[in-house]
Amino acid sequence: MGSTSFWQAELSATGAPELSSGALRGVHEADVAIVGAGVTGTAAALWLARAGARVAVVEARRIAAGASGRNGGFLLCGTATGYTTASATYGRERARRIWGYGVTNHALAAALVREAHELGWDCGYARHGSLRVAASAGEMEELRQCVPLLLEDGWQAELVERDALPVRLRAAYHGAAFYPADGEVQPARYVMGLALLAQRAGAIFYGESPVTDVSETRGGVLVTSELGSIQARTAVLATNAWLPELGARLNASWLSSVLTPTRGQMLVTEPIPERLFACPCYADEGYQYWRQLADGRLAVGGWRNHSPASEAVADETPAQPIQQRLAGFVHDTLGLAATSVEHRWAGIMSFSRDGLPLVGRLPGTRHCYLAGGYTGHGNAYAVHAAHVLAALIQGEQDPDADLFDPARFLAADPPGPIDPNSKAGEPEGAQ
Ligand SMILES: Cc1cc2nc3c(=O)[nH]c(=O)nc-3n(C[C@H](O)[C@H](O)[C@H](O)COP(=O)(O)OP(=O)(O)OC[C@H]3O[C@@H](n4cnc5c(N)ncnc54)[C@H](O)[C@@H]3O)c2cc1C
């Protein structure tokens, strides 16, 4: 059945530019063929086209059809887990570098948003910080430890006591940490903005063209869809939740044991006259998230941990019991019993076994690269991840290239499995 997100519907209603050259038909050549046109694929197209490569993007549906056009729009920093847990799991220095990755990502994203704005394209970007809200006394205790650690490492964070929380949260929640550097976007418009910039730099987009095969040839890669193909020097796999399918074509079936497709659901209410929240909020280790849009609507998502079995699917159809929980937050927790829900949807994320993304060359191949497995946190990583990929593809060094190298899963002592429903596998932000 599927669904259309509020953002995708808004994009269509306000007139999205037609950037696609239609379906891929016939035989083409490119320097780089990119599979998937979400935030990863469009950003990779942009950086590579700007570096002078002939870039072709092949998308099964439309630009921003996947999770990138369906997410909460939170532009956060840091790992899937809180900073103390991340430091304990990955080591303090690695946790610091991961947070720095998000800071760089935000700076790159903000600059691109400005460029799009100069072309008359609004990505719905705002930077009012984010509030990580504690759903339990234990979570508040963790935030009390996170904040000084973040400050010590040079990042911005402030503790918020319960009596300073937004009024309607005070009964159910225990306090929060405020991260002033965070931001938000209208995710479908944001991805379309990246695609617009990529196209102006020379990238060609093909839509409605599911890639059926990727194979390495002498000196390059052949990317094949039903009606056409692209012979390229390099391929970038940017299909996130669908990476294991392409991996299987390239002798990388191990991807399916490292990446788990997981459904996330959201809703949007009618406009609410009262200004309830000044910035995006997330709680319960990132399982719950919400933000109030400029017109007063509430966008609410998450609560996946209340029914993990039903959400372990790659089906973009919104479903009970999660939708009931989302509405329950609006009607019961916030006390807005008369507020009606106007839009519901779902999207598919990709949770990695160690809670960190995979960015780099696909082990076992010479010409195929990938970025994905963002564990519900793609806006925090993807633009920078694509920048790292572009450097690697051009044979350049990047100081962050080692951080999320996919080869770590094939090392002698690979990171142990992380249950996507445990806290360690959870994003700090929306998921
Ligand atoms: C409900 C929800 C809320 C979320 N909230 C947030 C948030 O607030 N902040 C945040 O940072 N992250 C959030 N995320 C996660 C974020 O959306 C993802 O991490 C991110 O969008 C991944 O981007 P991507 O470009 O790698 O993948 P996608 O956007 O999923 O793009 C992959 C594309 O590949 C295409 N494709 C698949 N197979 C093929 C094929 N064979 N051939 C051609 N094309 C193919 C798909 O159609 C799709 O367009 C959320 C996700 C969901 C579902």
C-alpha cells in the first residue's frame, strides 16, 4: 500500500522542479553512476559533479522517495546513543570525532541550503537547537553526565531542569539537555535542493528506473536497470535500507547481516495556535520525537520500541499500534485531546550492527563505494559522508575516511552484534 509523507505531499503541492531526464533507457557512459536519490545519492552527485566528474544518478522511484523524504527533518550531531554511552562503547576519542563529523555535516548542509536559497529554493532550514528530553529519572541522570563531557570536548550543550521544560512536558518528563547548534529542515525540500545544485553542476538524474544489477567489469562497473545501463568507472551505492540487495549482486551478502531495514512512522496534526515547542525535541533515548512546524502543526514520530516486531519490516505503510502511540502523545501526554491528525506515513531506515554508518569502498570490490546504515540518523551524517566518498573516489585523502570504513565488519575481530531494539543500537535523535 505504501504512503506519502507530509513533506512529499507538500513538495508536490507547491510544485517540485522536474529534475529527472526520465527513465534510464539505452546504453550510457559516465565517470560515476550513483544508485539512489535520497540525501546520500544527491549529495554524492553534487560533490562529484562539482569535482568535474560526469555523474549519472539512477533512482527506482523519484528524488526523495525513500527515508530522505519521509524523516523528521532533525539535523542533529553525534551518535545513535548519548555521548556518555558513545564514549563507553566506541572510546572517548572516537565519540569526539563522530560528534565532530556531525558538526562538519551541519556546516556543509547549511552552506548548501544557503546556495539553494540564492537560487530561490527554500529547504525549510532553521537553527534553533534541539532538546533531548529525559523520559525517566535514569535518562536525566545520563544527561547530567553527558553535558559536562560534551563541554569538555569542546561541543555546545546545556542542562535543562524539569521546571524549565516546555510547559506541557513537565508532568511526564524529567528534564532535558539543550544542544544549541542543531537544526531542522523540510526533508523532501532539502533533498530536492541538493539535487537542484547537483543538476546545475552537471549531474543527470534518471527516475522510475530500479537498478537490477551492478557488476564489476574490466576497469569499471556496469549498472543495469530494466531498460538501460550505465558503464562507469565507479559506482556509489546510496540505497540505504536496500543496500543488502545490491550488495548481494557484488558478492557482499554479508551486508544483510550488518544492516537491518527498520520501519519508522510519523504523523502530522492540524495547525495548533499555541506555540508549544521552540525547537525539535526527542525523548526516551531518541525513540520519541516531535517538532512544531512554522504553521503550528505538530510532526510526531517514533515509539517503535513499543512494537519492535511489527516495525522490523521494509513496508512504507503506516500501521497500528505505533500510530495509536503517536496520537496518544498528542492527545494524552500533551493534553490536546481535540487536535486532529491530518497525515500519517512510514519510511524505512537502515540500522547497522554497531550503530554506526558504513562509508567507504565496498570490501571485495575495486570500483564500488557505499554510504548508509545511518541507524535512523542520516541527516546527521550523509552530506559529509558523501563528501568523504567523493574524496576517496578522486584518489584523495580525507581525515574522516577511517571513521566509518565498512571493512571493519570483515576485520578479524568484528564489532559484536547490537540488537537494533537495545539502547546501543538507537539513534540519539529521531529514528
Ligand atoms: C520516519 C523516519 C524519521 C526519521 N527521522 C530522522 C531525523 O529526524 N533525522 C535524521 O537524521 N534521520 C532521520 N531518519 C533517517 C533518515 O531518513 C535516513 O537515515 C536517511 O534519509 C537515509 O538517506 P539515504 O539517501 O541514504 O536513503 P534513502 O532516502 O532511503 O534513499 C535510498 C533511495 O534508493 C532508492 N532505491 C532503492 N533500491 C534501489 C534500486 N535497486 N535502484 C534504484 N534506486 C533504488 C530508493 O527508492 C530511495 O529513494 C528518519 C527515518 C524515518 C523513516
